[in-house]
Amino acid sequence: MNVLRIINEPTAAAIGYGLDKKVQGKQLFTNPRAIRRLRTACERAKRTLSSAAQTSIEIDSLFEGIDSYTSLTCARFEELCQDLFRSTLDPVEKVLCDSKIDKSNVHEIV
């Protein structure tokens, strides 16, 4: 099965978890504005990684005046999101089993 797209919010959360370590001791996820800015930057990075091997995430004044900059490779992105990928496959496989459809007959998942 090929994963063509990734669910937005968990992706941003996974990348945000990596960025949160750079904002040491701060409660990044309690600030809605910071989360919105992070989600937007992560969405942009996710789209870039669909056609490039590496991208950077730059957010000026992400939280309490702290700028955030990090570089992200496809491999690191997949590592951060591995649990999400696994948890997504279980329901998909269950649907395929229940519907008695072989995954070779599935051309697109919306």
C-alpha cells in the first residue's frame, strides 16, 4: 500500500514534538497562535517533502519571542510519523477485509 497523503493534525503534532524540544521549558502546545503557526509551517514542509529529499521549517517568533528553525529530511519525517502510519493501516486493512476487497484493487484512497 502506498501512502499518498498524511492526516494534517497528527503530522503537525509529530513535527511539533520535535520542535518543542528546541523551545526548552516552554509550554508551546498551550498557545493556540503558536500551534496554528506551527501547523501551517508543517503543512508547507509536508508538501515540500513530497517532491524533495529535505526542507527547512522556519518560524519567526513562534512562542514568547523564540524563533524556531530546523531542517527536516524525508527519513526523519517518516521516523516522526511512524506510529501514525501504523495506526492508519490497521483500520484500512480492516475495511479491506470486511469488504472482501484485495488491496491490489484499490486505486485511490480519499
